[in-house]
Amino acid sequence: MATNIFLPLPPKNAGTYQQLQPYGPVPPPGTFQPALVIGIASAEQATSPARAVIPGAVRMFVDPVMPTRCQLVLIPSPSVLNDLRQAFGNGGVCFVYQWLDVIDVLRRLQPILEKNKLKSDKRSKDERWATYASGVGSVKVNGGDELGLTTCGELSFGIVYLSMFGVDLDATPAYLRTLIDPVHKRRRSDPAAFFRNTFEGRNSGLVSHASDAAHSLWPVLTYRMLIELRDEYDQPLDGQSVTIVHVETGNTFPLTFRAADWGTFDWSVRSGVPSGTFTLSWPQHVFTELPSGSADAAQPQRFLVEPFHWALQTIHMGRHDAPDMWFGPNPGPKERLPRFTAKNRVYPLIDGTAALKSIVGAMRSVTAPDH
């Protein structure tokens, strides 16, 4: 059965919501918005709580500067991770809500916390909540559950990658705080593209909940065509130019990526072509799709339909010295061995006997000078 995805705010009449900022690079150049920001009409704020977009566990962090508001981090339930792979690959993601009213969040989540407490927990109700509000522990929620009212009449909603392998390897409060802090420029995903592609049936295993079919958010969101490039250290490209070709028209465009834009380029600014087959190229570099592409490509190609957020990682794989080249020349006369080889196969050899037999067999296959 497919997993239901809910929009982060409840259905309301037209005019209730407005998009204050889309995710991604925004004017002026060098300005990047790491989350989707939605404004809520003042008359509807008291009845428009943020909703869990998917079942999972909610972590809470009170703002140390303004302790009346907080951030919530929704980590998807393990039962839905397989369905999420169509949208996010094998990488694990979390959904970040800010800023929510602490008192209202307490009213909605504390009963769940108390209902699921351990019998051995002898702390008082207030002590348990204080621990939870510091980021320790989580509250399990279902998709569509109300999480809390916003402050200042706006919701900031972001999708942040937890890890490239779909496993939260370190769920400590300090790690999560670092993860969701935009100053670190951790990889994120465009919420509008995720919700729209789910609604259009492009994310197999995910469906928009029936209650959102005529949601008033759909017409106010900006649907963009984002291309993101990062280096092998997972840092945004900065100042490098890559060529993109729209195959159907043959039009070629040089794109310059900048760290100030988180290595993300809005293709719709240059194109006006809402869909098609796109090819990327950068001499002496190979690409792998993020977060968990299974193969590299010198010229990755993909058919994309607006909206999209195509994220890739690139690494210099040239045959000559360069500042960002990993492999130096091999010793020997005239560097007769290449710096690297492609299409290699890796076999895990745990047992010592099997490893030795494999090594001996490989050595015996060396029968020519260029082997």
C-alpha cells in the first residue's frame, strides 16, 4: 500500500496561504532560501496548525534566543523509508518545521509523550517534557497529525538529508542541531517539487492524501527546475562552469555554479523549457546522482519534467595534474600505468585463504608487458 503524503498545513479556503519565499536561489544573486516559507492569513492562524507530512518520530528544539518558539524535526518511520526512496534515493531525509509556538506544541504533543512513557520512568510530567524540549527523545505521530501553531503567521518548512545511506547514524541533539542549521549548507531538497511530483503520481509508492486534492496551497507554490552540483567533499561548487544541453532542441548553455547559491542553479531562469532530456558535461569530470547513485557518468542524461531538483556530485578524473585531481602519476618509465582505471569490479574477500587464492590467480594472469 502506498504511503500518504500530507501538505504541511491543513486545507483552507483560497487566500489563506501565500508563498513568502520559495526554496532555492532567489534574487539578488548570491541569496539562497533553504526552506519553503508560507504565510498564513491572520484570521486563520489560530486554526492552521502545522501537520506531520508523513508518519514518524518528532524531535523538538526550543529556540535559545526566543524560548517561546521552537523547531520540530520529523524523522520518517522505518516503515515508509522504502516508499520514500523513489523521491530521495537511498538517502534518509528529515522534515524541519520552524517556528512553532512552544505552548501550543506542548498542548498537542505532551499527551502523546505521557501515553507512551515507560513504566519504569519515575520522572514527573514536567521533567519529561523539559527533557524532550531539549531535543532528547521523540514523539511518534501519524501522517496528518497536528503538531502546533506557527508564530508570526508563517511556517518555514524544509527537507534535509540525514545521511546518504538512509540511516540516522547519530541522532544526538547536537548532531541534529548542526544538521538543520543552514550555516552548514547541508544537502536539502525542494519541498514544492516533492509535494507536486507526489501529487502528479511521479513518486511511485507515495500518494497525496485525498484531503489535499483541492488544497489552496497548490496554486500559490512556485514550481522550479533546480540543478545542484557538489564536489566529492559534499560542498557546493563555487565558480565552476558546466555545460547543459537540452537534447530535444539542441540548445547548449554554460552554467556557473556558486557556493552562495548552495551550488544550485534555477534552470527555469535560463530556459523556459518545462521538460525534456537534459545532458550535463564538464571536461575531465564524472558525475554521480545524489544522494546514492549506483553508477558514474561522464555525461549524465535524464528526462525531467517541471518541477524538478536534480542533484549530482562530481569529481575530477583527468589524466594530467590539476589542483583538484586525486590521482598522481604512477612510478615507472614514461608513466606506463594509467592513473586510474574505469569499470572496475570490487569483490569482498573476507577469508584469508580466499583472498590469497584470488591474488595468486590475478598474478598468474599477468602475461604481457602492459598488464
